[in-house]
Amino acid sequence: DGGITQSPKYLFRKEGQNVTLSCEQNLNHDAMYWYRQDPGQGLRLIYYSQIVNDFQKGDIAEGYSVSREKKESFPLTVTSAQKNPTAFYLCASRFEGDVSPLHFGNGTRLTVT
Amino acid sequence: GDSVTQMEGPVTLSEEAFLTINCTYTATGYPSLFWYVQYPGEGLQLLLKATKADDKGSNKGFEATYRKETTSFHLEKGSVQVSDSAVYFCALRGAKTSYDKVIFGPGTSLSVIP
């Protein structure tokens, strides 16, 4: 079955360490997204990519980095510069087109202590 | 800029009660509107969508009508079940966004008790 796979589901890191969250999709979608979810704040866009080797900053990109070397993969690195990294991270993808909805992975819960 | 406002809850209902979750938006032009649902520990799933004024989206007994005159997209269900307990997000994709951005409301938590 096609879908989006995020791994791992839970991730624990010490403060000051960089950590990379994986996102892989086999839906042949062009665009991929990373969102951060905090209680009571909905979803906030971190980065998005519409084609391979290109990506754009979202609303809260500071302290994060991404790459898009393959259409299927869009890993997110949470760097030590991110001041409040503990959150639930969601990856999504969609076909290009005005009404194409987002398809989400099941998320990675990152805890930094 | 574009924005979405929705009642934050939490909302607690008895099984078979009527559900309404209000959603209003601010956007230029004619955005596409969506409702997503998130079950505990999972990502979001598309519940329904509407792409133009007066369109009615429906799925699994849920409905929402795109009201341009009131800039609203309220979610309704006639008889909720325990399995409907989840967080519901209203979202829009603006017609004139400079990039491919979907804006989400804060989410409304629904608990249905037997």
C-alpha cells in the first residue's frame, strides 16, 4: 500500500545534539512538507519542497534544516540551534494541483532533555 | 494574511448527540477548504473538502458547507459515535498564496462518551 513512513515514532536526544527525522513516501507525490505540532497551536510549517533539489522555508524554519535529494525522501534535521525542539513532527506530501489534499505520516515525537 | 479560526474545545458529547464544530476563515479570493481528523498518536487524515462557494463536502456522516457570505466551513454530524473521538482541524489553501501552503486552525478535541 502507498503511504508516508516516518521513523522512528519516538526519539530521545540530549540537548546540544543534532537529530535527523526520516520521511519516506511511495505515493509519487511531488511536494513534501514538514510540520510541527504543539498542544493548542495547531500545525506550523517548518519547510516544504515542491521538486527534487529545491526547498523553501516555512513559518518556523529557524533551527531546522532539510534536504530533497530524492523525490521519495525529505529528511528533517533538528539542530542544536532550535531552542524548543521537543514536539510532535509531522511529514506530509501531495500532488501538485489546487485541490489535492495533504497526506500525512504518523509522526515522530521528539523529546530533548 | 490568510488565517483559520475554530472553536478550540475540548468538546464532550454523549453518543448519538449532534455535533457542530465552528470554523471561520480569512482569505483573499476563493480558497479551498478542508477538514482533517487526527486520532490519538497518529497523523492527520483528510475528512472532507470543498473547493468553491456553496459546495458541500461529506464523508462518514460528516458534512460541511462552504459559505462565502459568512466565510465559514462548519463541521456537522447528526449522530456521533465513540469512535469519532479525535482532534478535528479546519484548514485552507489560499487561492493566491505565493507558494503551496496549507493553513491550519488550532484543532478541536472531541470526546464522545457512551
